[in-house]
Amino acid sequence: MSTTGSTLTRTQQAPVGAQQMHIAMVAPPYFSVPPAAYGGIETVVADLVDSLVGRGHKVTLIGAGNHATRAQRFHPTYDVGPADQLGEVMPEMVHAAKVATILDALDVDVIHDHTMAGPLMARGRLTPTVVTAHGPVSGDSGEYYRALGDTVQLIAISDAQRSSAPDLCWAATVHNAIRSATFPFRAEKDDYAIFLGRFHPEKAPHLAIDAARAAGIPIVLAGKCSEPIERAYFAREIEPRIGSDVTIYGVADATAKRRLLSRAACMLFPICWEEPFGLVVIEAMACGTPVVALRRGAVPELIVHGQTGIMVDDPDDLPAGIALARQLEPAVCRKHVETSFTVEVMAEGYEAVYRRALTMAPEPWLTVQDQAPIVSG
């Protein structure tokens, strides 16, 4: 009888020092990178990829559809991202399985995964895996990350997110960022407020309508309304509130989003959950538009109260917040983003995480090599 076996053997490979790293960047499967319209994670991934390449690294991007980044290589798992299945489990599972196959054929130093299902494949993997938690880390999500344990390097996108589950194996906190230069600054504002986000109970655009109406200012609402919970919420809370002072724009693409944000007198962010970041907040401020928000989640880390926006604790105080926000200086809003939320700072933060992860990897690295058949009589 003969059997074949494999064993872990040591191979000599030059350690990654202070120079170039080869990073596999795994984006979610629903939208291209960057997205044409909705897709905050994909926007962050695109800017991170470009900044890392600019810092001298090699990046292999794995995602859906196509890309318009500086990544040297791109591997799509879907020809067209299944955007109509956003929120469903199966696209993530298919994506994770395909990504695992792609990674098997790559020689990379570190894997940076921005998906939910992908980190499940990290156990037993010799290449270090960095995972950014882009969503909530409580409830089932928290149990999921807790079960992953030290198989991944878990990154928080805000201190608020990290403090909501302090027992998780956090490796670092790295704020999201944007390229301010791609957002138009406008000091002169039009007479309307803007809500930009999903039509979802957590985002609470109905509170934005109520606040704008009480403050006597028209409001434009732009965002996604495609999932069942979003459509039900829209019918229940938004439709009864629509009047001559309310404009429903729909999904705004990158150009329209910038135009709407830059011209608005203020942006309303009346979140009713502990949102771990809120990219639209810094996008608005980059346009010189102050933000009026409920003090939830990461909001206090993003807004300088009384300078770049107004934070309140009760929805009833939002109308007064609008009046105060309209007195703020747009240039201060812009400067805050340019100094605090740059992609260079974000890339530097992740670069430090990658290098730290590499120091924890086996040295020299271990690889599997086939043995000769073992023959027994």
C-alpha cells in the first residue's frame, strides 16, 4: 500500500523590510471600485489602493465588475457586481470562495479583506490577513469577529466602534478618509438642506425632513431605496411627509453628489444607531458644508462642534442646530478634512498594520511541499 503525504518545511525567503510590499486588496462583491454612485466601502478601497501604489507598493485588487484604480493587477469575481442582491448572503459566499482560489495562485505579503465572509478563509493561512470592520461589531457581527479571534488582524474605523466591543482582538484604529481635492469647495450656499444616505430607519431621513421643515428651509433627499426594509420605510415615513419643500432626488452619482453637497446650506445626519463612521459627513465638510447631526456613534470624532457642524442629543434640537450651522465658516469645514481625514494618513495607518502583521508571521515562512510516496508492505 502506498500513500502520499505533505509536511511543513522551511524555505528561505527574504523578509519584507521597509520597502515594497505586495498587498492583496479584497473589496466587497457588489460594486465596481470605485463605485459609480452608492458604495462607501468601495470608495475607501479605491483611495487606499491608489495611495498605497503611490507609496511604492504593489497592489493586486480583487473585486467585482471593473476598476479604475492604480492597482497593478485586478481579478474580478463577477463580470458585473450583483448590486441588486446587496444585503443577501450568497454573493458574499461565492465571492469569498472565488477569492480563496485567486489567492492560492498569488504570491503576496499580506491580504487586506474588506468583506464579511472572506475572513472565514484566513484560518490556517500562512499569509497574514488584515480585516477592516466596516459595519457594526455588536450582536451577531460581534460574535462573528469574536470567533475569528487572532486568525486575523482586526481594524476599527473609529474609536467609537472599537469601544462598543472592547474585548475583540483589535489591532488598530484607522479612520476612513477621502481625497478632498476631488470635492468642490463652495463658500456661497443655496437655500436648502441636504440628506444623503440610505432610506433606512437607522439613517432616519424622516427626522431630517421634520427638522428642515421646522427650521423653514427646503430639503433635498438623495440616496438608495432598493432593499425591502428601505422601500417599506419610505412608504411608511417618507411619502406622508413629502410636500413642496421636499425634493426626492434618488441615487446621486459621484458628480451629482458633489454638486448637491457643495451647494447645500447644511447637511443633516440624524442617525438613530451607533454608526461606526459616516463617510458622507467628511464629504460634506470637504465641500465647505457644515453638518447637523445627532451625537451617536463616531459623529464626535468627525465633527468639531461649533466649527464644522453642530451636534445635538435630541431630534427636537435639530432645527436650532440648522440655524447655528448656517452661521459657520465653510473654509473651516474644508480645512478640517484636509488636515484630519487624508488618504495619506489612512494609507500610512494601514501600512503600519501590514508591517506589524508581517513581524508576527512565521520567519522564515513555512510552506507545504509534497513528500515522496511512502511505501509500506
